[in-house]
Amino acid sequence: MVRLTDTREQIMDRAAQLLMSRGYNGFSYRDISSHLGVKNAAVHYHFPAKTDLALALIDEYRKVLRRGTAEFMAYGGSALQQLEGFFAFTEQQCRLGRCICPFGAFSVDYADLPEELQRATDRLMKETLNWLAKVMEVGRAAGEFDFDGDARAKALVVLSALQGARQLARIHDIEVLDQVIGQIRQDLNTAI
């Protein structure tokens, strides 16, 4: 017999797959329940509304990012180590078949998302951007990175390049992501 927590995790896993391939408005609870061989009521039991499911996914993305980057986010380390950890996390996600990042998945239907879901997406993006901007600032001050302009703008360029590369890797190959990461390293004049 499937335990409730297992069902909840399976629902979230399937919803994440559908979100990344179809966007928020591109799937229904029926798409989840039929794939899992459960009734729609089972999905509604765990997530009364689709917004609840999407908010749980965003919370899970935040936890996955924190787990995947916990050491360098929590304990610091050099800016270069932090950036390399972020690159490794991004590559790992793509190799696991998660080539569309949460920002990309939710951006497809952003204007149509419930306001609460838009706010949660914005918070996730701001947290990630604030952290990466700090990494850029610290790295430049320590001489680990060499770039012109605002650190926040550079962080936006890095995030945008990684998001685009992940999407291209979905079509072409993981090598696209590796090439973009290599170019970011070169643009920052890192030692790696």
C-alpha cells in the first residue's frame, strides 16, 4: 500500500515534470491522477487547489536549492567556490532531466498566475538574485572576479545565461550548458 507521504511526493514529482514541460496552465489534476493511477480526490486531499500545489513546488525548489548549495550558502567560502557550487548544482539539475528551471517554468504563464503564486515566484527569484549579486560583489572585491558594471546586473546576466542554456540543453545537449558556464568563467576572469 502507498503511504500518504509517498502519494504526496509522487504528486509533486509528476506536477514538477508537467510544469517543466507544459507550464502552469498546461496541466490539470487529471494529468497527475491518471499517470499515478489514483483518483483526482487523492490529489485534492494533499493539495486542495492547484495554487497550493504550485506553492508547495516553489517551496520544494527553495529547499532543493538550499540543500544543493547549503555548504557554500550557509558557511560562505570564497565567492569563486560559491559560484562553482551554483554551477555544479545547475548542471546536476539538468543532468537529472530538470533542464527548465523554476523561473522558466513559471514565467510561461506568469501573467495568468494567481497573485499569491506570482509573489512566491518573485520571492524565489529575489532570494536567488540577491545571493548571486552578493557573490559577485564579494568576488570582485577579493580579486576573484574581474568585470565592469553593477554586481546585481552581472548576477542577472549570469542567471539569464544559465536559464537560457538550460533550455537550450533540453533541445541540444548538456554540452550547451557546459559551454555557457565556461564562457561565464572567462567573462569573469576566474582562475578555473
